[in-house]
Amino acid sequence: MTSTAALPLNMLSSMQKAGIDLAELAALAGLALADLKKPLTEAQADRFFTVAYERAGDPAVGLFLGLQPMRPELFGVVGFSAMTCSSFGAALARIGRYNALVSACELEAVTEGEETAVRVRYAGPQRPYSRCRMDIQMGTLLNFGRLFTERQITPVRLTLIGEPPPYHARYAEAFGCPALFGQPHDSIVFQLSDLALPLVSANPSVAAMFEDAAERDLVALRAPQDTSQAVRQALRGLLHGDVPGIEQVASVLCVSERTLQRRLAREGVRFSALLDEARLEMARRYLAAGRASLTEIAYLLGFADPNSFFRSFKRWTGKTPADYRHSHGVKSSGLSAPAPRSGTGSPAPPP
């Protein structure tokens, strides 16, 4: 079965704020609550959106969800890459290039005169929730621009395919602009002057790091994958404070644990080696970014304490974390060798 991206965490957060019980929705879709934070198959995502739309009971719920306050800490690599761009227009271009990593939605910016239309398209057949998903996506783009420019951007207009829905009058209230139906494209149209607005979160050096990460993920997504490649990609998505086991990765890849073990064995690869590889890759990213402390990095990579991370990184690379940061021209504050544990005389061995 084909895997898609994980559901946007900001969307899930907005659903919870609206009083929607995510655990109940997951169960109705044949999923566990934890599955909602993992990549889903197309069939799983379809079941989830179907039951979510039915349970909401309001066909206009997408207008509300898309314009809920964003939580940047819930962004993934695409969101971080966009928010560190220089301008709103640059961020939209970045989102358009890498959106396949987080959504089945395709974005295309088309400029005519003093306006740019961001066209939004979902591949596949129309579903009962299709208009709702479109409403969420357009609201999210506007919400992003307002949050990171700190300006009350108002679109020029919305253009929407198809007949006006029963709630068509609510578009103008939600977006503050006309909504035209029966149009050739679904799009949200901005003035060029709004796209030129600088982002308060702009950070060129960090933006370059996230762009590199997003580009690698996009190449991996588009390339034919062997099992070890698929496991690497799954591990990158699961390494956020806990150490994922092979059973979790098998669940993400929609195979049994035994099948996954057999396929890795055929490729001559051990799961533990792939886990070390994923932890090292992410450790290098965090260290090169220069923003997280040793304790924070250790936690994010699932180590029991900074000592374990320090010793593992030294074993993998022959360098200490501080040496690695220094070699990349990053200030190494807070990354000196951890002190031995009291009573032991030496740090604990790596897990």
C-alpha cells in the first residue's frame, strides 16, 4: 500500500480545540491515536478524513480549522523551512516545492500583473470532504502569512471550482475578500506587495539547513525505495524523544515485523545499524544548527541522558559534539564533555 505523509500536527491541534475527539475519530477509522502522528496510507488517510468530516457535522468546518492560531513548535521540516525564509512570497515558493512531504496537496504560484494566484490542487477523485480540505489549506496559507509577517494580510479574492456550497456566504467573512465560484482553478490571490513582506522569523543560515533537509527528504520520497531506504525515512519521522523499535517502523510501513526483518536480512542490513545511522544524521543536523543544548539533543534522539549521547557520538564519528560544532563554525557552548556520574567514575555506556 502507498504511504503518504503524516497528518499536519497543527490541523490535529485545531481539531482538538474545536472539541473533536481525535481518539474517537482514530478508532472509527480503524487506527490508534498514535497512528495519527505517523505516515498513513492513502486508504487510512481517506478513512480518517471521511469520519472526521462526518463527525464534525458542519460542512463549513474547514473555514474554522484553517484559520485557527498556528503553533510553530508543531511544524515539520517544511514549516520550519518556510518560516525562516526572507519573505512571504519566498515562503510560499518553499511550501509549494516541498508540500508533497506533508500533504497530498499541490501548490502552484502564478503571477499576472500586480497579483499572484496560489493555485491549490488535490490529486485523486473527489471525496465528500474535498471542499473542506481545500478550505483548510487556503486558510492555512493565509494564516501563515499573517503570523510570520505580523501584518493583517487580506487576499484579493478566492477562486473556487464548482457550484457555491450552502455556506458560500461565510467565505467573505472568513477571508475578508470576495469568493468567486465556477472558476477554472481553486486559488487564493494575493497582491505582489503582500508577497514582498519580510518574515519576522527570517534566518538565512537556518533556512539553508532546513532547505537541505527538505530537499533530501523530497529526493527520497520520489526515488524508488528499497526496504532499508524506507526504514531510514520512517525512522527520521519517528525520532522525536523516543527510540522507535522495529515493530513501530513495521507499522508505519504497513508490514509485519517478521516481514520487515526478513526483507532487511535479504539486503544484509541490521535494524540497529539503520537506527544508529538515523540518530547520527539527525544529531549532525541539530549540532550544525547550533541552537539545541546537549541535553535537548540527547532527549530528541531518545538517549537516556547526555552522557549516553556524548559517548555514542564519539563512537560514531571519532569526535565530541563540541568538536563537531567547532568544525562547522558553530559556537559550542554547553557541549563540553559531560561529567562522570556520581559514584561510578565514568559515564554510562551508550544504549
